Amino acid sequence: MDKNRNKRVLVGLSGGIDSSATCIMLMEQGYTPVGVTMQVWGDAPSEAKELADRLGMEHYIADERDDFKASVVKNFIDEYRSGRTPNPCVMCNPLFKFRILKDYADKLNCQWIATGHYSLLEERNGKVYLLAGRDTKKDQSYFLWRLGQDILSRCMFPLGPFVKTEVREYLKNKGFVHKSEEGESMEVCFIKGDYRDFLKEYYPDLDKEIGRGWFVDAKGKKLGEHLGYPYYTIGQRKGLNIALGKPAYVLKINADKNTVMLGDASDLETGYMLLEKDELVAPDEIFECDNLTVRVRYRSKPIPCQVIRLEEGNLLVKFNGSASAITPGQSAVFYSDNRVLGGAYIASQKGINWIVEQNKDKYNA
């Protein structure tokens, strides 16, 4: 291997706190970071160029705005149109962001790829596994479960061993005082406010295409009118604009009928969920793991569970207890302690009671 290549690290450079600290740490470890800034929205970024100039780094801008809108943004809108709740970062990381970083790493003679994600890596049994980062509030392993071995084997996550306050202090001590005091970046890079306003702006025909529908109860009784199912998500309580004399929560969304089912918080509780399109590091590991847990949304706590594979290929998860607000379109990510075993998309839960009844004897006692 070219020795120079082995010391060159392609860094996804936004110019914010995390990517700044990543570059400085790599330099201190003897690497040569090469910055690539992906322009996916708005004007050309200036912070990244200023940082690269200050550190004396090579820096490139990849204008990916058209491709980003055609893939990530289109998928985001299409998912809401289908009655699902997307997580664009989970889709973007393997199909867009890390694919582009890998392409640039190859073109610029960089063996490694680094980002400011708060995650860790571990080699085990010939595989590279993601680990949850030390900072439990910032851990981003949940968003990275779809990265394959071809990417993970080349990744570095220098911030994984640190908590955010330590990263801020590190930058301050390196003379980047102003940078260390910056605010947090947005979770979804292309949405500044409410996703509903974004949908209206970037898909102006949405209201004409779907229009108003009905809130219904579990028996199908109409409770009142709603604005259209894309404007709601499972578990939502606020912003329903309907008075029922008690708190109401979104239980189900039926895109075919344009109905949104409402009920009590207890109605959101479930002991099982259906998953589809799974990607597992070692295919049989989650079925044999005796301390398996799953996270059903980014900030949720890991829930102990068991998993079986159904004949048609989907996964059926049995919670050792219960979970709440299982939301089609979101990701379910499996862990053994802090190690990511893989993940899947939460599927439609339609017919799950029958499926559970047919498979209830297949779990471990």
C-alpha cells in the first residue's frame, strides 16, 4: 500500500464544531486530513473553507444539490405521501453521504474516511461493528446502521470516545474559542422549521392531491376533520386541533382512506412489531443473542427483545415488556450492549395480531 495514502484521511467537512475537532485530532495523530464539503442545500459553505485555510488543508467542494433533491429529499416527501414517517439521515448516509465520501477518498488517494459522528468502531470475528459513542446524548450509531463493511472498514470516528462538552473544551484549548461556543447543528440538514411547512413548499400539490380527511376512533367512527394524513405521525399528541375532552394520540395512519386513527396513550403500547428490509452484520447473530435490545427511534431507550424471521423474509420482534408508538418508516436498530448488530425499517403493522398468533411458539421460553 502507498504509505502516503495510508496517512491521508478524507474528512466530511462542514466547518462546524465536530468536523473542526475531527480534523485537528487527526493532524495530532499524524494523519493528513483532506476536506470535502458536500453542498446539498443553499449557498456554497464558507465556514469549511475558512477552517481548511486556517489548518492548511486541501479542501474540495462537491456540489451535490441536484442529486440530493432527486434522491434524499424526494424520498422524504414520498414517504410522507405514502403514510410513513421517514428518517432522511438513515437513507442519506449509505446511499448518498458516505458513497460520495468514498468516491472522493478514492480520487484523492485517501485510504481512510472520517466524520464527526459520535460513534465508535470495533473489529470482531472478521467484521467491523459500529459501537455507540461514549456520549449517550449525542451517540449517532442509530443513524449509521445501513453502512456496509466496505465503508466501515475505511471509517474513522475520532469523536466517539468523547462527550460534546469535552470536544468544545478541546477546541477552546486549541485556540478555536469562537468555534467552541457555536450552537448545535440541525438534525435534518434541509429543514429549518416544521416538516409540514417544508412539504407544502417543496410539494405544493400535496393538499390538492390528498386534501382533508377524517380523524376516526378504533371502530372507524368519525371524530372530526384533519388536514391530510401526511401532516401527522404515530404518537403525535400536540397540534391535532381536535377537542375530545381528553388527550388524544395518533395511533394509525391509513393513506388509502386518508384517515388518522386517534386513541389513548395506552393504545400505543404493543408487545410486538414487524420489520422489513433488514441489514445485519452477521445474519444469524440477532437470533442467538441473549442480551438483544432494540431502539425504535433515535432518542428511545434500548428495549430488551427477541427476534424471529418469518417465512416471507420479514422480522417479527417480541419485546420483553412493551414498546410505544411503533412508527412505520422509522428504523429499528439492534444492539448487544453497545454494539450494533444491524437494523431494519419498521413496516406496516397491519395484520400483526394474526402473524403473532401464527408464530408465538417460535420464541425462546
